[in-house]
Amino acid sequence: MDKPWIGIPTRYHAESETIGQIRHYLDAVVDAGGIPLLIPTTDSTSLVSDYLDQIQGVLLPGSPTDVDPSRFGAKPHPKLGKLYPERDSTDFQLLQHAEDAKLPVLGICFGVQSLNVFRGGALVQDIPSEVSNPVVHDESKHKVRIENGSLLSKLSGVTDLEVNSYHHQCVERPGKNLRVVATAPDGVIEALEDVSGRFVVGVQWHPERGWRESEFSRRLFSAFVQATRV
């Protein structure tokens, strides 16, 4: 079978994102047997539509920006970060296409937040000020507890896993047909999966960073790309 094309939204015109940052995702996808297709973030639905028929899976990467809280019916928190409406718009269009075509989806950091809001869920807008006794989630490492029977537990082979952490927001209320499959010691939701068993997975950590040294991360990307072949 030909290698599947994996659509990845990319802020190619933003100074805050360099090819070095997105390269981790590209390398992990290529290693797993996929072909990354960079999709420009834009508010032009017609431009994004030109890419849709080419892809067999959607990978939503991280972002230094936050999801617009108006998308989940909330007022902006004082600690809300920079917004990037074009990324929100592009993510939602890709996710709608993935829903319609039943394509596999892997959301990472901002990507799991975007997925959750698309499905009707809500976010914690600032962990340090909204979560009681939080562990450090910004440029740190911490443990997560993985639910038995979840896809992540099958891929990792463990129920406790140390992950990297680079975020100040997280899932507050899971969206439609999403279940919590990993949490941090402070209760922060760290991963979601689709209840149907379809490969729709979101993780709050960054498996693309250091994936060569992490068998679990390689298994996650491989399972994602393999799901696009089904």
C-alpha cells in the first residue's frame, strides 16, 4: 500500500514557529511510515479544502497560542495567552473532515485541546490559577496515570508513565464521545480517546520530542499511521 499522507496544520508565516520546531513531528511521522503534508493555517476554508482529499490522517501539533475561549462559551481568563484564530479555524475544518471521512486523528498538546473544544468540551484556561495544588506543567516532567484497557495502556504496557510537559491549559470537560484515559497527580487531564475505539487520540504531553529514545512514543506514532491504512 502507498504511504498515507498525514495532514499537519502549520503556521508557516508566523515568526514564532520555525522549521526546527515542526521538524520533530515530521520526522516522527516519516519514521512511522507516513508522509507529512503541511497545511497552512488560514481562515480561508477554500484553501484548506484543497488539501482535504489528499490526506488519510490528521495530526494536530502543539502551539504557543491558546484556543479562543468563545469557542467553548467562556469569558477570557486574565492569564489567557495569545490567540491565533487562523489555527483554530484550520484545526476545526480538518477535524470536521476527519469526522465525516472517519479519519484517524492524533492531537498533541494544543492539538488535544483543539480536539476537545471541537467535540463540545471545555478547557481550563490557566492551570496555576485554576487547579488546586498543581504540579509544574510548564517545561517540566511529571507522572501520568494511564487507564487500564485504553489504547495508550496497550501501547505503553504500563499504568504509570513519566511525560514531558509544556502547557498552561488543559481539558476541563471532555467533549462528545471522548473519555479520559490519563491524568496527572493533580488531576489534570492528560489524554483523551474516542469511546468508539476509532483512532482519535489526544495527549497533553509531547511524544514527538525525544521520540527516538522512547519506545512508547514510536509505538504511538506507528499506531496512528497504521490506523490510516485501515
